[in-house]
Amino acid sequence: MTDRTVVVTGGTKGLGLAITTRFLHAGATVFTCARRPPAEPTVVDGRGATFVAADVRDAAQLETVVAAATDATGRIDVLINNAGGAPPAAAAESSASFNEKIIALNLLAPMNLSRACNEVMQSQPDGGVIINIASVSGMRANPFGVAYGAAKAGLLNATETLAVEWAPKVRVVAVTPGPLATDALLDAMTDEAVDRISGAIALGRMGDTDEVANAVLFAASPQASFITGTNIVVHGGPEWPGNGFPRP
């Protein structure tokens, strides 16, 4: 990834931080964005990621992210739409405003930033790659998270559609993690809940963010040059029927 410019949304913590670090190790110039700056800069071998403050739900602020990358390097080679998430909420009790915010973050923001980066990539001789971080919640029923699951399902469809529309210059690939043992998730769950989720996964454990970051790096690399419009699932194997996530 030497001489490549990479943009990672939500790249300051959790999976996004692991992705940012992985691409810095690979030699890329990395730009991250989030609403708040990281507690400390992300630096690998003396090379740091450039942080741009932006709420990805605001299309105007997305333009500042694109401008920061192109003004500094003249190009964008890889976009990783990682920012997302949602608190658990019963569908019958979720307000219209809540649902709109979840869909804006998890579906509309990636679509809008992808459009802006595609414009840059189409002008480059070697095009570019867009990676959408999806979720297993978009591949099955997602109780207490209908807006999130629906948005992630939409992101998978957008991946296929944009891969067709923007070929051959731009490849578009989804990477779908399963449950990841991040500090935030482990702090929010009981040991019993962690054990139940781990036991439902075929490999018997939750994933590590580095395992997903490795798949993202592969999908963005020349080694994946004939891969587009598809979903790389990194979830440790199917869950046992009826043994999925516990109710919050």
C-alpha cells in the first residue's frame, strides 16, 4: 500500500482503529474521520494517520474529508466505510427520529461518501477500491435492532449495485464481521452473555478486530483484483439455530 491514500471512517477506535493501524503497517497514507478526535494519535513506525473531524451523516462534512485527502496527496485509492453502530431498541418503541438517525449513519453516509470518492477514483488511471463494513445483523433477523439490520442489509445491496455501476475503474466489496471481542463490547456485557455468544459461533469464540482488518487489507489489495460486488464474511462460522444474541 505504499504511495496509496486510504480513508477510514470511524477509524479512531475499535475495528476502525485496527483497520487504520493495519494499513499504516502496509505503508499507506491514512486519513481517518470521526466526530471527536482520538485520545491519542495513531502512529506506526513514526508515521501517523491524519484525523479530520466530521460527522459522516452530514454530506457537507464528508466533502471536507475528501478534500483533506486529495489536497494532501492528490488522490484517494481506498475508502473504507467503517463508521456505524446502534444501541439496542425494541422496534415497537423506536421513534421515527431514532430510526432515521440509525439508517443515516449506517447506510446513507456510506452511500454519500462512496459517491464523492468514486468521482475521484474514476479520474485516476488505476481507479480505486471501496470497502463497506457490513454486519451479520444484515444477513439474518436482528431483534432489538431492526433499523440497524435493515441498513446493513441495504449496504450489502448497495455494494453489489455500485460494483456494477462503477466498474471497471472501481471495485466495491463488503466485509462482514461477526461478533468482535472489543473492549467496549466486553465492558457492556455480562460474562454469561459473552459465553453464550461465543458458544453459538462455530469456532467457539468471538473474533478479534485484527482478523477483520486483515480481510479488509486483502480486499483492498491487488491480490483481490478480480473480487468485486461480493461479501467477504468474517464471522467464525454460522451460529447454532436458536442460540444467537441474548436479549438486552
